[in-house]
Amino acid sequence: MGLKKTIASTVSDAKVQDFQSLSLSKSTLVWVFRTMVMFTLLYDAEAWAVTQKEIRKLTTFQMRCLWDILGLTSWDRCRNADVLEECEEATMRDQLRLKNL
């Protein structure tokens, strides 16, 4: 399966997950996101030749999940860098770079 199909199928499968519907603490939700969702999404990433467009799509997915975990909406006017810092999560570009090492 090609990279584009892998990203598209993983992102579409994970979109149905609503993190706020789970009655868990934020730290637990971030842990679940990091260990289950990101692991699945970035599985075999070291073999990918990722373009800027694909990085943007992956980053958008990552931020949507984290915003949902924190209970934020677009009306909250919070910067993505602040969300990443609060969740102690690395940017998608950095995570891909680490996978390729």
C-alpha cells in the first residue's frame, strides 16, 4: 500500500474516535493518543519519502486529536505550539525526523 493510501486510511479510521467521549484524565488520553494512535500512524515511517503536503496532513490530524483531548475548539484561539507544549508532544516533523534516524 502506498504512503498516500496509508495516511488516508489511518486518518479516516481515527477520525471517528472522539477523545472527549472517554471519561479519562487528560494525561491518560495523551498517553493513549501517543501509544496507540501515533504508533499506528507512524508505523514503518522510516521507509517513507514524505512530502510537505503529507506532513501538513499528518500535522493537521495530530493537532485535531490534541485539540479534542484538551477540549478546545476553534473559538478558543489557542496556538498549536501551546497545545503541543501542554501535551508534551513533539511536532509531526520532529517525530518523522526521529523515525528516520
